[in-house]
Amino acid sequence: MTSPDRIRREFPGISTRAWEHPADRTALVTLRSLSGFDTVLRTLSGLLAERQHRLLYLATAVRVDDKQFREIHHLREDCARILDAHTKPEMFVLQDPQANAFTIGMDQPFIVLTTGLLDLLDREELRFVVGHELGHALSGHAVYRTMLMHLMRLAAGIGWVPIGGWALRAIIAALMEWSRKSELSGDRAGLLCGQDVDASVRVHMKLAGGSHVDEMSHAAFLQQADDYDKSGDLRDGVLKLLNLELQSHPFSVLRAAELRRWITSGDYDRILDGRYPTRDQDKNAKIGDQVKEAARTYRQNFDQSEDPLIRTVRNLGKDAASAVGTVGQEVSETVSKIGKRFSEWRDQGNSGD
């Protein structure tokens, strides 16, 4: 385990672009282009009083400072110094047995950590989480997370929203997709703060398997991601998409694998060496370049993926007739099995009358 007192590299003037996943930035651009998005954002901004939102946690949670949860306070100070953050978001500890952390707020974002998370993680793992949430705050993610949180709560009663229900669902789906990508950005910021690869993986191991990390293996855990990617048939590829559809966070195993992918790409080491974009260069950054980088990343992942659904799509491009036959056969088999099971269920029901 890494010593909490060791010297970590600091990144003067670092831009959030250094840790933002290109798909995170591109998903936000796509989100903002959705019809009705600006209307929903303005509506929520008017309805949600920032002070009232913060007062709720001020009254129900414990504010982190040099007198309360001092160790967490020091971790926040360290992360802010490492990422050269000009502002340090308020932090609260909330009594909740579920391990969770989030950054919300429309104007002045603040961070909430649950007691379940504090009980689960050690100091270096908590440093990763604090850095992860600070990364969200610095990247401006809090406003969209707050928007998603409230839209999910109000989705069942959307009559007051001055747009159609389907448009709202499209915005929620787009926010979900962006949220999953933004978690990858947060993980990168957390790693830059802690500079401890093992601790970053342990966080995801514990979120997946609990505190019994002595019963788990770092290498075997990452191997699960490889097995997940390439195992199964076309039906499994579709089921993966369905499983992920309503998730605001990527699955823990896949997050660890994505962080490993970022490290092996060399980007992490380049930042440690001082080769990173700075804030004074942000005004010259072109969103078109970010879109191209996101497209390159998606293409690379697509070409390298062993997922059965993606393999089928790749084969479709190479041999359309063959791929269509494969898809048709898989779908036909699936429908046949479903029909058979339904008939068995119906016959059993009739025999019981």
C-alpha cells in the first residue's frame, strides 16, 4: 500500500482537458444540440434554488473542514494543490450505508460522500475518490449531474415541462450516456491526484465485491473485463447494451479496465512528465479536434473490441451477406427459444386450471 506521506507530482496550470475523456466532451456537445435541452436547463435553473439545495445538506449532513472529518479535509486540500484548483468545493459527509459519492450544484458545486464509502475505503482509496469528485467539479459536470438527478426524480410526472415527453426521454437518455463517459474522466482525475494505480483499482474492486479485498486479485479482476468483452454470442452483446441503458455509471470492472487502457496508452505518464494542456491554452482549443479525438477513440475501441455484437457489425462491413445471415440465424434461434418457453408456460398454466 502506498504511503500517504510520499511526494506526488503537482500540475501547475493544468487544464481539465488533460483528464477529460474525449467522449465526455463530445457527448456534452451532442447533448446541448438536442431539441429542448436549453429549455429544460433554463426551467430547472429557475426552479432549483442553489442556496436551498445546499442548505438541505447543511442541515442533514456533516460539513468537512479542519474540525470535522479532518482527514477528508486534508485529502481535498492535497487534491486541490495537485490539480492547481483555484476553488475548493464544499464537502459533506452524509449518513448512508450505501457506498456513494457525488458532485452536484447548479452554480457552486459541492461534494457529498456517504458514511458507507468512508467505512469501505482506506486513505489512499479515498484520495482517489476525492480527486475523482474534484475532477467532476473542475470540469463543470455538476450542473448536468444535478439536472439528471432531478429529471430522473420527476420523469414520472413531466406535465409541467414545456416540451414533449419523448423529447424529455431523449434528453434523459443522452444525459445517461454522457454521465457514463464523465465517470471515465473523473477516474483519470482521481488517478492524477493519488498517483497510485493499485489504489484506483482497489476502489473499483471494493465497489464490486465489498471490503474483502484480500479475497480478490488485481489481475483476475481486470481479466473479468476482458472476459466480459469477448464472451458470449450476439444475444449477449445486445443484453450488455440493455443492462447499461439505465445506468448513470459504467460498471466497476469496466471502469478499472478503461483506466488501465488510459495508462497503457501513455497519456498518464506524459502528464506525470509535465506534458499536458494548460488552462491558458484552452481558448485556442477547438471543439472539432475533440470530436475527431472522440471519433478516433471510438473507432479504435470498435476495431479492437471482442464483443460479439460489435464483431458482427464489423463483419457486416466486410461481408454484408454473411453477417446478415449470422444475425438472422441468431435472432431466429432466440425467437424460437422464447416461443418454445412461452408455449411450455401456457401449457402448464392450462393444465393447472
